[in-house]
Amino acid sequence: MTTKKRTGAEAIIDTMQQQEIEYIFGVPGGNAIPLFDALVDSPIKFVLTRHEQGAIHMADGYARASGKTGVVFVTSGPGSTNVITGLFTANMDSVPLVVICGQQITANLGMDAFQEADISGISYPVVKHSYLIKNPNDIFRIMEEAFYLANSGRPGPVLVDIPKDVSSALVEPRPAGDLHLPGYHIPKEADMSALEHAASLLEQAARPVIIAGQGVIISGAEKQLLYLAEKLRIPVATTLLGKGGFPDHHELCLGMPGMHGTAYANKALDACDLVMAIGARWDDRIVGNKAKFCTRAKKIHIDIDASEIDKVIQADCSIIADAKPALEALNGILRRSNTTEWIKQIARLKKSFPLKYKKEGKLKAQYVIDEICRLSESRAIVTTDVGQHQMWAAQFCKTDLPRHWLSSGGAGTMGYGFPAAIGAQIARPDKTVIAIVGDGGFQMTLCEMATAFVQKLPVKVLLLNNNYLGMVRQWQSMFYDNRLSGVDLEGNPNFVKLAESYGWKGFRIKRSADVRRVLREALAYTQGPCLIDAEVEQHTNVFPMIPAGAGLCDMLLEAPKEKLEKPKGGT
Amino acid sequence: METVQNGTIKKHTLSLLVSNKPGVLIRISLVFARRGYNIDSLVVSPSQDPAFSVMNIVATGDSQTLDQILKQLNKLVDVLHARDRTGEDIIERELAIIKLRCTPEVRTDILQIARAFSCDVVDLSDKSVTFQISGKTEKLDTANKVFEPFGIMEMVRTGKLLMARGEEATA
């Protein structure tokens, strides 16, 4: 580090370079000008977005695709409040971000000055931690802490609010490595007696199932999970965020469990005598009615976050540890088990209850997803938005590799998928990146089409366009006597022309017969971003479905003939 | 509306050691508020080390939720320890200042009761008397009940103060 005095903003950039940050996403503003001024002399590349929400979702997609920390620069007031949805999204899904917000000068804090928002206060419930820097000499330490907190333990977003006078002040040089976090503990080694207990439960189980969550991917424990599953012959269900932590094409893979999961995953869970969640938090989309969840099964829970243990499901055996060392230790002591009959039963379930959709008639969203996944040979990075298309993509996109499936899970943020794809493409220029979106969510952040064009990124937006907010329409149709309310997206633009006006290539699919030809053409197009507007059947519903708050055994495989009761669980 | 979980509703006594920084109290109270837990009393004071503060919290809610709250408190970067001390044999004290309506006719009665509770008179006027009383929460509750018929004009309580016995650290 240089011994010359640096401004606060330069100190921030210095820390970024130490952290080997390559990209920053954001939008400038008055109180962030010192930060942007310091950027001019730095090799870090800045991606100017059209909206702060786009910036933070891009940083999020960048982080999920690469495992590195995503960085955002925004200004004070509205610049900072515009990233709240993105912070919430990243916090729910354990994504490492450092978000730097410009702020009014310290003398103006609390004075209702222009563009002054108490952003650190606003952020508390949706971040891993947040800082307001008032003393310039704290900058080096706080920045180092921010990066450490964001990408250690259970990762999450960290917000740093920096008043303009602090970023402009001169700061004392400071040696790196002087963190002061006495209240922050990362679990080290897994408890040996808990591991032995887990091993004996696993060995004794006749019908075990593993639920693998995103913790497996964050920890880089895919190989250890594969070894364990193959050694003991245990089927593995991957959560929405855990997709790619275990290969979807593997014979032991059950796909996604839960509300719109595969019937065989849900039936397997309902019948199992042991369920082990690894880096997964018994999300309500999977568990449904707690009283009816895996009633005959012993439960093992491996999680790095102690506050997840017994939060939803009481564990018979809990291991508070990082997934990779925990699985390594477990693999070291596991001997054998006999699940032959169970694996045969699983194979029968898979055969009897496959994922399916009607191919005849109008163009089906599932068919388009099925084909793009096949044509890209499951090698592309797929991002999604939230809603029907997300669930169909989770069902029909087969993901074999970690960090190749990016979706907003816990927060369910519409508008996430497209900017996340931009971030993922920046992180992985070697990859085909496909954003599968609906016409509702895409329009929430489509202003970033300009960003993709300027950055010359060959992202592909597969727009499953049904002119509806489809998932809400599905609920209204199934549970509210089809009284459609606020779901008709009349006034949608001509998306192909819109794409062209942003300098993109636009494709359109209207008929099933055109799907393969157009998708091939779009996948081959690498000169820049492209959009495929697929005009899909409007009234298709997502199945299987477990109504919110119901049990796994209450799963609907297709649209029921009789009227359904309103679900008791949340949305 | 959130349904109450299996645990029973009761008062819990918690002891925390936290960083002495602005915003820490908000982060802590947000954890309670989000789970519908009401904070009955809260004492914050500097610890021997000025970098840290001690917090004693009494809060009402069901026990199972409290386990979760404790874990979430311990997860906060600014919280060093959060412990449930309910029902443990530790030193518990609370102090109250009580202002009573007190005419010369009832003064003797009031002072007699005050003596029984080892109250100190801190202020006296022709129509009022103000006591300081300290002890366990239960003692203060009883004194409150006995003084009530005379007319309590004002009362303020510190909330529960906790200290572990012997050499053990409290938080």
C-alpha cells in the first residue's frame, strides 16, 4: 500500500483493488461524485446502468455466477433507496454484495437535506450488516470488514454509507488485516459426535432423501455431495437455489421438491424415513404444512447458520458447519447402507409421474424451455424472473453444473432475471447466458437493454409472453372462481421492435413448429444481445402444485375438476 | 395473524453484551419486533470496556420463538453474546421511584409501609411523598400494589439489572 495520504474515495478504491474487484455496477449522483472521480484513475471497470435496481441485480448475477463479491456504487437519497429491493433479494438468497452509497455531508445528516435518506437505518432488516462512515480514518478498516462479512460464513449484502465530506477527506494510510469484529463468528469444524450421529442415521435409513440447497454451491461441496449420494445410494432433491449442486441428469436426482416441484421428489419425501437438508433452510415453498411434512422421517440438518437450525423443522441431528468440510468429514466415517429397494421405488415413481405438458395445440412455454435447454446442451447459464415461467424453467431446464442457474428464490423479485443475466455474462464471457423471463417481470427492469447493448454483451432474453401476470392469474383461476383482477397486461409493446430500437436483434416465435429453427438462430447469434418473443398459450397453469399451506400428500398433478378451497398458507 | 407456537407465553430475562455503537439498539429491537415479541423493559449501560455495552432485556412471548430470537441476536455482527437468564440463580435488582399522593392524615400510614419495604424518602411536600425502592421485580410489584390505594401520582422503574454470582461473567 502507498504511504501517501489518500482521499476517502481513493481509500475505497484501494481496498477494492486489494480485493481484486474487476467490475462495479451503478449510477452516479451528486453525493457520489468523489467516488466516481476516484474511479477515473483505477483499472476497475464501471458498468453504468439505467436504474439502481438494475445495478444491484447485475452485481447479484455477477456474484452468483462467479462466487466473487458483487460491488455497487450509487448515490444518496433515491439512488440508495432504489437498491433496497436488490439488497432484500441478495439477503434472502445469501449473495455476497458490497453496496457503497454516497451520502449528504455529515453536517446535513438528519436535517432533511437534499437527497438525504437514512439509508443505513432503512437497510437494517435486509442486509447482513451496514455501516455509516463518519470518521475518514475508519474507511480502510470498514471497507475490509465489509468485504470480509459479505463473502464469509453465510454470505450476504453489506451496505456502506459514506458522506461526501468523508469521501473527500484525506485519510491516514493503514496496514491491511486489522479487522475488528468481536461479535462475528463463523462455525469452524463440525461437531464430531453430531457427525457420528448423522452417519449412523444415514446408514440405518431404508428410505433416505437428501435436500441439497444453495449452501452446497456456495461451499463448493458438489463433489462431496455426489460422493456421498453415490456411496450410500441416496436420491437427491435440489431446491430452487440448489439447482446445479447435484447434476439434474444423474439417476439419483429428484429435481426440485415443493410447491411446483416434481411429483417424484414430493412423493419420495412423503414416503422417506430420513431426510437430510444440506445448506437448505426448509423453506415454506418446500415444507408447506409443517405438521404434514416428512412425518415418518428422522431429520438431519447441516447449515452454516445456527439460526436456521430448528427454525422451521425440529432436527433430530443438527450440524452447524460449512457444507464442504461437514460432508468431507461425514464421507470419512460413512460405511454402507442398503437402499436398493428404495432406489427401485424411486425409479418407479419417476416412470409413473414424469414432468409433462401437452405438446399439441398452441405454443407451450414448457416446450420452448425444454427446447432451449436441449439445444444449449445444459451448458448455458440460465437466469429467471419470478412466476410461472420460473417454475417451468426450474422443472424443464436441466442444470448439471453449479452457478449455472440464477433465480430469485426467497425474495421472489420480479425484474431480477434480466439484469442478473447481464451480470452473469460479464462474469462469464465464455458462456452462453439466457434470461428466461415473463412479460410482467421483464418490463420491470427492461431499461437495462441499453446497458447490455453498450457493454456489447451477447445475452439472450427468452421472453415467454402470455400477456398476463400468469402466476396470479393461475391462483385467481384455481382458488378465486376465475375472478381475474389486475393481471391482464394489455398495452404490452411490440417486443421485437422494442429490441431493435435498443440495437438488439429481435426474434419471434408464434408456432410450435418454429421453435427449434428460431432458437437455433438465436443461439447462433453472438454479435450482441438478442430477444426472443415467444407468444405462448395464455391460460396454461403450472403443475404439479401443492396449494400453499397444504401437505406434500395434497399435491395436484393436474387441474382439478372441482372447486378448490382458498389456500391457508401465504401466497 | 401469526399463531402462537407450541411454547408457553412467559416473561424472559435476557442478558446481552453488544458493541457500543449507534444503531445497535435498533438492530436488536427489530429482531424482537419482527417476531411479535414485546420488550417489557430494557437497560443499556456501558460495560467496563467502553467499546461494549451491557443490555438487560425483559420480554414477553413464547419460549420456542425466544430460542429463535436468541439465535438471530447472536447472528448480529454487533452482538457478542445474547443469553437467556430466565429462572437462573443470578443477582436481579430493579429500582423504582414512586411519587404518592400524601396528605398529613395518611402520612404515618404511608411511611410505615415504606419502612416495611425499606424505601428511602427522596422528596416530601405537603401533598406528596417520593420514595426510592430497590430489590427484586416481585418486591417492587408488591409495593406498587400496596401503595396503589393511596394514589400513585407517578412511577418510574429502571427495568431489571442482572449480574451473575461469583466470578462468572453475566453476558
